[in-house]
Amino acid sequence: MARRGGFPGGMPGNMNNLMKQAQKMQRQMEEAQKELEEKQVEATAGGGAVTVTMSGKKEVISVKLSEEVVDPDDIEMLEDLIVAATNEALRKVDELSQSSMSKLTGGLGGFGGLGL
């Protein structure tokens, strides 16, 4: 006859260890997130004509333009370069974040889709 409910073989002790490990990992992830927020990435477009610096919080810190890219007759190109540099900076922050979190989770893929 099959047993109903519970965990055979002393599972409650293992559950306690699992909870402790989860809490430890949560603290480590919080620390990693704080470290990430303090980091900065820099991305360029147009061969360095536009440089965007972004924080780990995905906030634009600065935009630098070289003089030769500022052409009043071609504002559209400048706008495109700023968008490109900003998107590249966002990509770098995402990459940095994924790398940081995968070190903690050991490639668990975000705890099975829990978004952690």
C-alpha cells in the first residue's frame, strides 16, 4: 500500500537544509544586485563618435559627442548614433547582470523560470 503525504526517509531535515541554502543564495543574489547597480558600462557608436555611459540600474549617466558628429544638417544620423550607443549599453548591462547571476545559480536558468 502506498503511503500518503509526507516525505519518507527523514526529509524534514533535508528540507531545513534546503531552506538555509535558499536563504543564503538569496542574500548572495541581493549582494550581487547591489554590486551590479554600482557598476558602469560604456558603449560607443559611429566609431566612437557617440559614447553612452550607463549604470547597472540601467540609468544613462552621460552621453558624449565628438564635435565632428554634430552636423546641424544631419540631426537624424546623430539621433540614430545615440540610440545605437544606448541600446548597446543596455545590452552590456543585461550581459553583466546575467553573468553575475549565473555565477550564483550555477546555470540553473533562474530557478526553473521563477525569475530569480
